[in-house]
Amino acid sequence: MNAEKPGTQHSDLLIVGAGILGSFYAYHALQRGLSVTLVERNARPTGATTRNFGQVVPSGLDQSWQIHGRESLRIYQELQSQTELSVRQNGSIYIASDDDECTLIEELHQINRQSDYRSELLTPDQCRSKYPNLRSDYCRGGLFFPEEVSVNPRQMIHHLHDQLRTQTNFKHRFETPVHKVNPLKPDLIEVETSTGETLSANKVIVCCGSEFQTLFPNHFRKSEMKLCKLQMLRLVSQPQAVLPGNILTGLSIRRYESFSQCPSWDAIKANESKETFAHQWGLHILFKQELDGSIILGDSHDYTSSDQPTGLGFDIRSDVNEAILKEAKRIMDLPSWDIETTWYGIYSQTSHPSGIHLETIFPNVHITTGIGGKGMTSSAGFTRNHLTKLYND
Ligand SMILES: Cc1cc2nc3c(=O)[nH]c(=O)nc-3n(C[C@H](O)[C@H](O)[C@H](O)COP(=O)(O)OP(=O)(O)OC[C@H]3O[C@@H](n4cnc5c(N)ncnc54)[C@H](O)[C@@H]3O)c2cc1C
């Protein structure tokens, strides 16, 4: 029996942070019949979950995370069949621009056959008939993943919250920063908020994205965590362009973890120049067109370690944006390259081989963060799987 304080709002599970990780923990916990409170600092989340491309691309992940990514595809589709979440199944394509990249897509295609993940090798002509704006002097072939989906990153999480709000066991506190987590007993945790309200739960999961230094600064400093800042652009609406689904290009083939399983990977990477601007700023080019015709274009990667969290600065560098545009123009012929807006996002990424930072601070107080650049792709599946471990099923 828990001795909850009278007047304190109590739930089975309290989650701090309503980004994609926190929100999918909430979703699956409700499916398990638990009562859930989701606490979010802002009126609406504005972290990495709303600043990304919305590409759901298990094809880019290593084998262990691809399992979570594929499970996430099923969960997104299931949710979309119940409510409008902005999920669209238009597949993903990786466009190769030279012999090395062609070798890597052919090798990944073979690996996918063994792991029973559907992919199709496309000739340059087939690529151009699917994506007419693709430049023929760039495209040497493509690898297409028909099952993959995309979401609208500025809408999806809010739609998911609307879905959660329809459930009786769900409570939420938005515009409510958590400033302290107090374990009173092993299964009674008190959470203090800056609004003066105290909440309690049998279990707490902290999903604060890149900000867990606020609640647990010492743990954050000692973690194997990096922070990564990414620059992004959106091009003005251009309904004349046809860029369905997730479009990933040559530098992504040379970056994404799935390709590191390919037999030729080491030799190809050993031959790459490390001195280029693109390498220095971690550039690769992704395109994602929204329903209104605008195109999300990016990105760059600038890292700092968790003991220097202010190391990233707050500038948006125009030389980086210009380099993104220059490389993008080598790939596509678009009616307009006018920029509607630019922004940056920050995610936390663990260096731990597990690919995620999981830490139990006290019994029943768990941190989950550091999922890096794969959160939109894998959180839905990962959180379902992790809850079964946390509840010892
Ligand atoms: C530019 C960019 C592009 C990306 N593109 C893709 C992509 O196309 N596909 C893909 O799979 N992944 C992509 N990612 C990665 C993905 O966005 C992240 O992995 C994911 O959003 C991380 O989710 P999160 O829930 O851990 O963190 P966040 O989204 O940062 O959420 C954390 C939440 O916690 C809240 N919070 C923090 N502290 C407190 C507190 N004390 N009290 C209450 N609330 C608190 C914050 O306000 C925030 O809403 C991209 C990331 C970026 C930045």
C-alpha cells in the first residue's frame, strides 16, 4: 500500500517530458491499463521532436534498432488508422551519386533480403520517373524502401497528445516544469513542479531530451552523452515539385549506421577525405516535402560533450546553410530555392553501444534519453519494449 499524501495527484506512472519518447511511454502505459501523468515544461513541446524532418527510416538503423524502427512503423500505421496523426506511407529512397555509393546500396539490398526487410534497387531512370526533379548528372541509382513512412514533425506530437487526452486514465500537466524528483519510498516518488503543485507516482520516467542536466546535473555531466546541434531550412511551398516520402542522398549513404554493415564500408570510408567543409560540419542532404508543398532541407551536425553543455553556441551559421543549399542544388532541380525559414535543433546522443542512455537514479526513477538522430524512427517501438522490462513482464 502506498501512503499518498491527501490532495496530491497520484498515478501509477509519471513521465517528465512530452517529446516523442515521453509521449510514447505514456501511450503504451495506458494500453497496459496504467494511470499516467505526463508533465511538460512548455505549453507545447518545442524540442527536437518538433524540429526534425519527420522521416521514419528504419532503413538507416543498425540491426538492433531496426527492430524498434520496424515495430514503430506498425504502431504509427495502427494509430493513423484510428486518428489523423499525419502519417503518410510514401517510402524512403537513398540516391547514390558515385560507384562507391552504388556498391553500398547494392550490398545493403542483399543484407535486407537476409533480414527480410523489403527494399528495391532502382535504376537512374526509375529514380527519375519517381522523383522528376532529380538531376540526371547526380543520380546513379537508388535503394527504395516502400514500407517506410513520414510524419509532419510540427503536427504529429500534438495529434498524439490529443489522442492521449481521450483516455480516462490519462492526466497531463503542460506549462509545468519539474524541478525536483524525491523518492519517498521505493515505490512512492514525489515530483515537485515550479507551479507549486506536488505530484506522486509509483514510478517515474524522465525523458527530458537534451536537458536532463536541470534535474540531475551530476548524472548528466558523468554520462557518456554528447549534444548535437543541427541546422535546418525550409524552402517555400512549391506544388510543382514532386518529392514524395523521405529522400536521402549520397552523403547519407556514407553516414547512416545500416550501411556500416556492408562489406565494402571500411574500405570506402578509409578513402574519404576528412578535410572537406562537409565533413567538418557533418553535412548530409535530406529532403522532405510537406503537404503544403514546402520542403524541409538539411542538415549539419555540430557536437559538444555533456561536461560542456554550452559549447554549441546559439548562432545559425550562414556558411553552413549555403553549403547545404549548394549540395542540394547538385541533387535536385527545384522551381524555387527561396528559403521560408531556418532553425536549429539539438538532440542528446549517448556514445554507449546500446544506442540509448538508460539510467535508474533511485528505485523506480528512470532516465531515458540520448536516443540521438533516431527518435522519430524508433521511439514508438523502443518504449513499448522497454516498458515490458521496467514492469518485469
Ligand atoms: C534537426 C533534427 C532533425 C532530426 N530528424 C530526424 C528524423 O527525420 N527522423 C528521426 O527518427 N529522428 C530525427 N531527429 C531526432 C529526433 O528528433 C530525436 O531523437 C527525438 O525528438 C528526441 O525526443 P525526446 O523525447 O528524447 O526529446 P525532446 O523532443 O527534446 O523532448 C524532451 C521534452 O522534455 C521537456 N522537458 C525538459 N526538461 C523538463 C522539465 N524539467 N520539466 C518538464 N519538462 C521538461 C522539454 O520541454 C521537451 O518537450 C532529428 C533531430 C533534430 C534536432
